[in-house]
Amino acid sequence: MDSSNEVKNLLKENYLKVKQLIRAKDPDDNPYKSQYEAKELLNEMKNFLEQIEDKENDIRECAKLAGVYFLLGTVFMATDENASAEDHLLKCYKMIEDSSDHADNILCATACLNQIGLLYARSLKNEDALSFLHKSAEIYKSFTSKESDEEPVTFLTMFTDTSPKTEKYGFVILEKTHTLTLYYLAQVYTAMDRRDEGAMYCFKTLRRQIESNDFEPIEWSVNCATMSQFLVEKNAFKEARHHLAAATFVLDQHLSELLNKETPLESEELEAKKEEISRRRSDVLRCWVKYCIMLLAFSKDRLTADGDGPEIELPSKELVGLSFPSLSDSLKEDVVTCDPLLTFDDARPVFLFGQKCCNEATNYYTLTEHASDYTNICLDHSQLYLGLAFFEDDEDRQCKMLKRRLDLLSNVIKSLNPNYYLDVCREIWMSLGQICSDMVGLKLMKIRLTGESPNTQKLMKINALVEDGVNHYTSFIKSFIDRRTNKMPTDYPKDHEQTIILANLYAARLYSKYVRPDKAKSIEIDKKSMEFYQSIVDYARSHKDVAKEMSAEVKIADDMLLLLPYKITRLSEFAN
């Protein structure tokens, strides 16, 4: 091609076609059709640009060629040709590395480094991914710190000599690209289990998105609520509450905008959107519940801490004050406190708010349609009662709270088929066993403190709770029976090994609280206790690692197996 104008026209026509092809949606039977067509046009552009003499000394021409290599790299990524993608993206960056913060190169350089980072992250080369993503962030910082109003040049301007329709559009693209850099950094750090760094980059991403009003509301709300859970774990309750209030506000605002659109959506599309918002709002409500559970637990730990135990962790200075100033005036943060709780009167509103969130969340996550989610919400509801009970001094009211937990989880377990929800059932059986044990303890303590002689009805209630508790622990233990042999396995599953030992110990101990009406019943109960203790000792004898790790529990079982036979013999003698 002789004329430079013809070259310009070819670049312009090809680029505009490539732009459309990259965005095109192809049929399922030929998913890469448009990408392959784009690749041919880009290769044609590359061949012409490589023929230009002295292009290395012409920043604009070099930038064009680098841009073509970048676009080819993204196409290769889209068609899962990762080796070719890596090769083209690295060539792209090498061409402009020395002038990467020049206005002609800044957009291509930062986007290219992002793509390389993404490519390596997908290949689990996380350290390499971090290196390229941090380079992208450094180049952005270098360009934006210059005292210059020179606007970054977009591919559209570069290949078509067309000015953007939007003023400062180059800066808009640069800011979007940098936000993507931060988002990728958050993902990579989290994948490397460097959660603190991942969370900070997640927050930076969220803040940039909300400040620039460039975000997808549902996705932003979910990510914001997820960030709150990290903050709660770090005891940064003020900041966690702010994030949850922001997530709630953005979702509610999004729903309001959908319902009041000037051009209404088709009814089917609107219902689908409302369904998605309802689901995500329930997810945010569940995060509010976790917030309440953690605040109750943190306050308990704070009140029971002594000088010998571990210090209560306070949020690091990096986490203090993380917020979204542009939203602050719109948020309803006073729905629940963020301060440590000292009394029952402090704790009760937190419990009630958490309970309200549980009830609202189950409007979407129903037992019939979302059994696992519904069950987990009920487990959280149970934890709210547990958290509140610590602040209650009255034993009768404590017992009533435990009874509500018992009823709540009993209703759930009746509705679940262990064949499909075995892990959840196991968790509930252990919780129910502990609740029964706690209730028995409270009732016996009240009898001792009052000095009153309990009537037969009260004693029968205590014994019924003991039997129920033992049955729940037994259900947990028997859930591990090998169906082929109808016996417990020789080796318990490693992740459940210690819990099975504890379930046997708790069941045996609970039997010791049984109120014995006569010697015959006492002998019967002690023999049942021995069976649980014997299971512990037998397993420990054949598993030395368990005997070592759980030496205290095994010693208790050993001691009781020495004591109980003697006790049974004595009772038998007295009975005779």
C-alpha cells in the first residue's frame, strides 16, 4: 500500500470492525467465530505497522503496534490460547516499557499489565500475577502524579484520529483500568490466603467504584457485605456496620430505581431482577445476623477476659475509619449498636435486630426451596439465643432461652433427611446434645441453690432432658456407622475423629446427671455410661495419636472405667 492515507484508512476500518467483533455474541456451536475474525484483522494491522521504518523512534507508531499486540493477546485469552496470549501481551509491554507513563502508552500499558496479571492468576502463578499488577499500579501513580493535563490517548483516537465524544474520556478509561487493577490485586491476595491485604484492596475497589458511580449495584452490595464479614472477624464493628448499611442502601435504592423506571422493564425481566435483589438482600441480612452474633461473642469475651488469657484483639489502625463518605448521609447505621455490650439491656436490642434479620431472610430462603440455607439461618438464630443468654442472670429466663433454641433446632432436624443433609444434621445433633446438657445443669443448680425438695414432675423433666441429650449425641455417633458392616469404622474420619470422642464423653457425663429413683435404675444408667467410656478407651488404645492429642479425655474415661464397676458392684450388694 503506497499511500499513508490508505494505511490509516485500513487501520481505522479494521480497528472499528475488531471493536465490534470482540463484543459480539457467537452461537454455541461456534463460540469463537467473531474472535477468530478479529484475529485475522489484527494480524493484517500488525503486518502493516511492522513495515513502518524507524517506528521505534516514533512513540505514536510504536504505541499503535503495541496496541495491536495487546488486542491480539486479549483475543488469544478469550479463545483459551494462553501461551500465545502470554507471548503477545509480554511483547506489547516490552515495546512501551520505557515510556509506559507517556500519554500515548499509559492506557495500553496498564491494561496490558492487568491482563498479564489475570492470565498468571488463572494459571495459579500468583507471585508473578502480583508483580505485574503492582507494576500497573505504579505506572498509574507515576502518570497521575505529573503536573500535566495531557489526556491519555485511547485506541479509538489512536487508530481512527477521532476525538472521544465525552470530555476527559481518556482519564475515565484510566481510572476504570486502575480500579480493575485494585480488584485483581484483591482477588490474588485472597487466593494466596493473604486476607488482610486482599481486604484492603477490596475496600479500595469498592470505594473507587462508589465514588465514581461506576458499579453494578447487586455485585457491589454483595462484595461490600462480604467485606463486612472480614471486618467483623477483626472486631472492627463500627466499620463492619457501615459496610452492611451501605450494602443495604445500595440494594434498596437499586430496587426503587427499577420500579420507578421511565421505561418499565418487561414483566418477566422485572420479576427476574426483583428475584435476584430479594436473594441478595437476604444474603446481606444474613451478614447482619453474623454481625450481631459476633458482637455478642466479642462482648462476652471482653467481660470474661482475665490477665492470664489471650488479649482481646482490637482492630488495626489500617481498618479504623474505613468508610464511604459519599454515602454516609444516606445510611441507616443506628439500627444496631457497634459498641461493646455490658448488660442484658445492651444485648437485648442486638439480639432482637439479629432475630428480625433471621426472620426476614427466611422469607426468601424457605425450608421447602432452600433447605440448606434455611437450616444455616436457624443455626445462626440459635447462636443469637446463646449469645443473649450470657447476659441473663435469671436462671429461669436462661432456661427459657435454651428451650427456644431446643425447639428451633428440633423443628429443623425433623424436617431434614440425613441422607442429603448429613453434615448439617451432625452439627445440629451436637448442638442439641449441648443444649439439653446446659438445661439439665441449670435445673440441678436451681434445686441445689433453693434447697427445695423437687417434685416428681420436675425430676421426670430433668431425666427426659438427659435421655434426649444422650440420644442426640448417639445420633451423631451412629451417623458414622459403616453401612456394610453395621459397625463403627476402625478408623474414624480424621476431620471428625475428636468430635466423635467428645460426643461419647459428653453422653457419658450427661448420664451422670440422671436423677436415679432406685438402685436398679442407677445400675442401668452406670452401665450405659460405661459403654460410652469404653468406646473412648478402645479407640485410644489402637490410635496412639488420639491418645496423645486427647490425653485428658482418655484419662477421664480410664478413671471412670475403674470407678463405675466398683460402684455398680456396691449398688448390687445393697440391692440384694
